Amino acid sequence: MEATPLLVIKKNGTREEFNREKILRGVIRSAEKRPVGMDEITRIVDEVENKVRSLGENEVSSQLVGEYVMGLLADVDEISYIRFASVYRQFKDMSVFLKELQEMMARDRKNKNNGDNKEQTPDDKK
């Protein structure tokens, strides 16, 4: 017996079968010329697919898939995250892009204040 395919509901309402290769291409493109290895990219795609399939639903929104990708990319490389977000969210103007950057910086500050950021900056070493 064949498993029911997982469908992704796109922004325009159409449905297409979940395609991990499409996610892989998007993450590779966003991480181009960045210090993100193929193993890390594959891990991100695997984790997104596992999260989506673990929901146990036959259909998921492309928005949810994109949010999963962005959440994982933000933890790996902020520039790759911004690149992916700029394509995924289709920033219409600079103010929307700036808002996204400010939110990312606020998350980063919060993580540093919570001690989540294990890396020391040169200022921390003084």
C-alpha cells in the first residue's frame, strides 16, 4: 500500500507534492559563498522534512515550510537567513527589509542576554 503524498499548499492556493529538492536548492542558493557546508545544508533540509512529516497531516502550508527553513537558517548563518527571507517573504521595499533586520538583531541581543550565544566577541574578552 502506497503512502499518501504530503502536499504543500502554496500562497496562491494551488497544491503540489512536497519536494525536498526545491528546499535544498533554496537553501544552497541562500548560503552561496557563505561558510555553510553541504552537511549543514543537508541537515537543515532533513530537519525541515522531518518536522513537516511529523505533523501527521496530508497538507501543510508553504508558509510553515518557509518558517521552519528560516528558523534553522537563522541559527546557522544570519546572512543566509536574510537572503532566504528576502526571496521567501518577497520584501516589497527597504522598510520591510529593515524591519526584518531589526527583528533579527533583537533576537540576537536577547540570545546574548540569555547566555545562549557561546561565542565571545572581542569586547567580551577585555
